[in-house]
Amino acid sequence: MPSRTSATSAKAVRAAGKSSPSRKPGKGKLPGKKREVPWALLGAGVAIVALIGLLAYSLVPKYLDQAAIREAQTDLKEWVPSKDNQDPSAKIEGVVKQDYPAGLHVTPEQRVAYDKSPAYGGPHDGAWANCTGTVYAKPIRMENAVHSLEHGAVWIAYNPDKVDAAGVEKLSNFVKGRQFSLMSPYPGLDSAISLQSWGHQLKLDSADDARIKQFISALRENPYAYPEVGASCSNPIFDANNPPPFDSSPYGPEAVPMDGAGLSQDQSELAGAGGGGIPGVPSIPMPGGLPSGQ
């Protein structure tokens, strides 16, 4: 016979069972706390992604620009001059050549009756246009540019009415910051583009023409092809932002003829060009355009 204590315990268990809420099938897990969204963390992540995107937007074009400049300014080995191949440009279709005497200087007020447009040799101003990879926004005086060629530079001239902005940018990649090179617009040019080195010229229709790189590889600072080997291209007094203006008006009777009649050759330049002087030390152009000692 069950004891009074056992009966009391059984009643208590039954009473507890009746008072407890019944569990629905499938709801055996206890309810947990509602999860909060980590807004601060998400905000930080979005900010980081935006920063990365901004940096990429800013840096990737610059990286691509630098890569394009490096590629444009890497000479083609097969076109680089050597003792056995002193003028590789002879194999470039369209290149014209002419010999000119060196060291014939005019004053800043004088013009030369150039027989080529653009000129690529002959009498020139005593001050050379800065040619340390300078991209001129304005047309420059031809007499100054020709002196740069005498120092071994390649001058890229282009017709602003025939070369679009993309073409100008592509051409500038050959020049930007590169010693012995310069570039400028040339209004009225009879072709889209004209490349000049001392005694050499190549006229082209497109900035995509492979001959541009061939010409530069063959003739920029080619020691066999220009008079003043070792001369500097730096001319700090030549204002790249406001250069002596280009003059396209017809030459008058007072213009200096191409043969330099009436001019005397600058012997300091001739000596520096291999005549026994110090190579690379030509007369320095003084304010006013005349070289010292002239």
C-alpha cells in the first residue's frame, strides 16, 4: 500500500503538469535574443571600399599614363645608331636629308629666310629653345627651335587643326621630361605631324605611325648626325610658358639668307663640336638672346 508521502508527491507532479504550458511540436528550442545589425562595422567597411575605389580611380590612370610614357620613350634597338650604322634613319621611308653649316647665329630681332617648313637646319638664333623634354603649348620661334636641333634634339611639330587631343597626348608621350626632345604646335603645317632633327625631316599623317619611334630612336642625340655633340639642351632663361612667338608672315628682304651671307660662324661652338674645344660647353645664351662673347 503506497505511503502518504508518495501519494502527496504524485499529486504535486500531476498539478505541475496541468499548470505548465504545453509545448508545440517543433518548438523545443528556447527562444534566443534578437540579433542586432553591426551598423558601425558595416559603415567602416563601406568607407574602406569607397577609399579603395577612389585610390584606384586616381592612381590607375596615372600608372597607365606612366606606362605609356615609358613605352614611348624606350628606343627601338634596331634603330639605335652605332659606329657601323651611324644613321639608321636612312632606312626610314619618307625621311629627307640635307647638309647645313653649323654655328651661324642671328639676333632675336632677325629672321631667317628658311627654305623648309618647319626648318631643320641653317642659321638660327644664338639662344636655343629649351629641349629638356619640353611640351610647348604655344607655337615657338623657328630660329630658336633650329638651334635646339643643332644640340642633338628631335623636335615634334604638329598642326593643331589636323591632330586631335588624343593625338597630341600620344605625341607628347614621346617627349615629356625626356632630354633632347621638344614639341610644339605649328599652325599652317602642310601635314599633320613633322619630325625634325639636324639635317633630317619626316612628315606624317598620324600620331600612330610607327616611324615616329624609329625616327626618334635613330636621331635623338645621335652623335654622328648633329654638330654640337655634348651640348646641353637646358636653357633656363628660355620661357617655356611664354616663348618668343612663331612668325608665319612672309619673309622680307631683310631676312638672313639660308647660306648665312654676312654672318660669322661662332668658333666657340665649332670648337665644342669637335674642333679641339671642350665638348658640351657651348656659349651660354644670355638675356636678350645673344651668346656671351658674340
